Amino acid sequence: MSLEDLYKEVILDHYKNPRNKRDLPGAVLSCSRNNPLCGDEITVNALVEDGKVLEVTFEGQGCSISQASASMMTEAVTGRTVEDALKLVADFRTFMEGKLDPSEEEFGDLMALKGVVRYPVRIKCAVLAWDVLQEALDERDGTAAGAAPHSG
Ligand code: ZN
């Protein structure tokens, strides 16, 4: 089996058996976006405490690339600090621009999306879930930075 076929299998597996695709009761962060070019819709729910991403789930529908990428994303960022998670979002974007050659250990299943780089219209599908995650995490940071200091 070629590496390309293997990657296809990984993407199909995440598409058919999405990880963490469910509602997340008690989620502190939630964000939705769609990709009008392809009809993909992704909602990301996150449970963040003490600057750490405790749990991430997603809901939505769309093409195999968008759904597989969302499934992989939830697995990749769970357990990371918010800072680390945002760094991975940035790394993933660079990866999708074809400008990053990560190691298998760093990226795990995400490596399977490497082939997407050759299909510019598909890159939006792959990055969608990550955009939504970043928006959710940024919102949290914005709230924290803009909040008035505690009195007393
Ligand atoms: Zn799509």
C-alpha cells in the first residue's frame, strides 16, 4: 500500500468514524462557521480550564476532508494548553500552505491531510475546523484581556 493510499484510508476512517463528534454539555467555548464553497459546516465546543484544553468536540456536516480534519483536530488539541493548541493551529495552517514538513510524531493522523495541499479548493475544507477552534479560543482570550480587574 502506498503512503498516499494509507493517508486516504486514515481520512476515510476519521470521516466514517468521527472522534468526539457530539455535543459537549458544559462547554465554555463554542463557535460555528461554514465554508460556502463546499457547504461544510462545523461547530466546535471546548471545555477550557486553567489555560488547558480539557475536552474538544465538534458537530457538523460536509465533505470528507472537512469532517476528517475536524475529527483529527479534536484528538490533536485535547490535553494541550491553550497556547500549545493555538500554536498547533498556526502550524497546521503553515502545513496546509505546503511550508511545513512536520514529523509523524508531532502530527500523527494529521499527516494524512498532506495530500490536500495539492488541491487549493480543498484547503479551506481542511482548515475550517481549525479556524473555528481558533475563533473560540481567541474569544476566551479577548474576554480575559478585556475583563475588568476583580474588585476586592
Ligand atoms: Zn469541503
